[in-house]
Amino acid sequence: MENLKAKAFELRKDVVKMIMEGKAGHIGGDMSVMEILVELYFRQMNITPETVESPDRDLFVMSKGHCVEALYAVLAARGFLDIEEIIKTYSKFGSQYIGHPNNKIPGIEMNSGSLGHGLPVAVGMALAGKMSNKDYRVYTVMGDGEVAEGSVWEGAMSGSMYKLDNLCAVIDRNRLQISGSTEDVMAHRDLVAKWTDFGWHAISVDGNDLDELHRAFEEAKTVKGKPTIIIANTIKGYGSPVMEDKANWHHKVPTAEEAEQIFRDFDSKKEAALNE
Ligand SMILES: Cc1ncc(C[n+]2csc(CCOP(=O)(O)OP(=O)(O)O)c2C)c(N)n1
Ligand SMILES: [Mg+2]
């Protein structure tokens, strides 16, 4: 079996290459969300390039759409897209690989980027699945800053109201948003208690640990009568101390020197994963 821990660092390299070439990108959140996307696309979701139009496929909404670079890298690794073309054209005039998800691209279900919309739409997708007796599951990933949007809490209420046990949402809990700490901008306090009170099954994990994520997503599949929220405690910029836990790496293009160091850090993490 492929070593997915190592894979996550290889894919981070693709993301940094895209951002260097395109001279733009939400690098910090791309790094925090990588293991979540790898777990979803390599081990959880029932979707392949061949079944991308199937009415029975699992559905994914990248609600924190500004981190589309990580999604491009994972979709390419699963055969939906061509990574060389993405790296060459990302964020350039005329390219389809723009800085937010576009549903004309194979594997992308919903245009996103305006934060706060993914969960309400995912609720609709899951409700549609229930009403048409489909077995597909619906997944969405939100940022923790995004959770300050009121529409997220409307989605939270309706998800439990309609007993959507085919819905699993993830919060990329990296504790930073565009302007600093989430707790200084709009404090979350206890997210597990909050979502539990809204009628969800809540699980808190280390969101950069694929084993913990795997167990959480498996647990979500066994929950009946309510949706699941996974609070994925991550590190923004994960993979290199150059970027880790630094608010100014929310949207940033590394210098050539910084990129060299970042690639070295990814390589040593990849090596460690291969030798585990
Ligand atoms: C409705 C809306 N308001 C503002 C923005 C601009 N914006 C882009 S990213 C971001 C911060 C998001 O922080 P968080 O959700 O924590 O994402 P992450 O830390 O994972 O990058 C903001 C405010 C947006 N995309 N949509
Ligand atoms: Mg955040």
C-alpha cells in the first residue's frame, strides 16, 4: 500500500511549486488541510475519474475554497487532473486553474471561496441523498475562521434537524485566520461542546495525523441519526518551521531561499514517514 504520510509531503511540494510559478496562493491553509484531503480522496470517498458523473458518487465541497491548491494537488494525484499543467498555468491569465474551486473542473462539485456557503450546500446535498434513497456520503471542509459566518450555524441546525447521518463536516482548526488568532477575532471557545449542543456527533483529532483522521472518518460512518463534525486540530503552514503557525503565511509566495528550506523540510519529513 502507498505510504500516505509520505504522499502528503510530496503533494505539499506540488502546492509550493504551483504557488511559486503562479506567484499567488493561500499556502498556510493548504499545508494545514493536506492530510484531511489525502484521507478523504485516498481512503474515504467513493469517487474516481471514471465515476465523476455517477449519481451514486460521494460528494465533496471545499468550503475553505481559498485553499484550492491543495485540492488540485490531491485531485491530480488521484488521476482527475494533470499536475504538470496545473503547475505551469496555475493563477495565470486564461488558465482554468484559478485561485478558487470551479465546478467546470473534473472532480470539483461546487464553486466556492466565498466563505460560509459550503456547509449549507452540503446539507442540501445530503438531504437530497436521503430523499432519493441514495447511499452516497457528503463531506465538506471549513476553515476555523470561516466558522464565524452565521450561515455555518444555520447549516449546523438544519444538519441535525434532518438527521443527516450521511453528512460529515470537518473544521480545519489551525487557530489562525487572515488577520491573526481566531480567538482574538471571534473566539470559538469549546467547539466540541458547541457542535454537540447543535445535535452533531463531534470528534476532536490531530488533523495532521492520518491515523487519527482515518479513525474519525470511520467512526463517522457508524453514527446513526445525526451528522458528524470532525474538529481537526492542525498547524497552519504544517511541514516546515519557515511557515508553521505564522499568520503572515496565510497568503504568501516564498522567496527562492525560503522555498529551498521548505523543500528540504518536506523531504526530511517524507523520509521519516518512509522509515517509520
Ligand atoms: C465571505 C468571505 N469573507 C472574506 C473572505 C476573505 N478571506 C479569505 S481566506 C480568509 C480567512 C479564512 O480563515 P480560515 O477560515 O481560518 O482559513 P485557513 O486558516 O484554513 O486558511 C478570509 C477572511 C472570503 N473568502 N469570504
Ligand atoms: Mg484557520
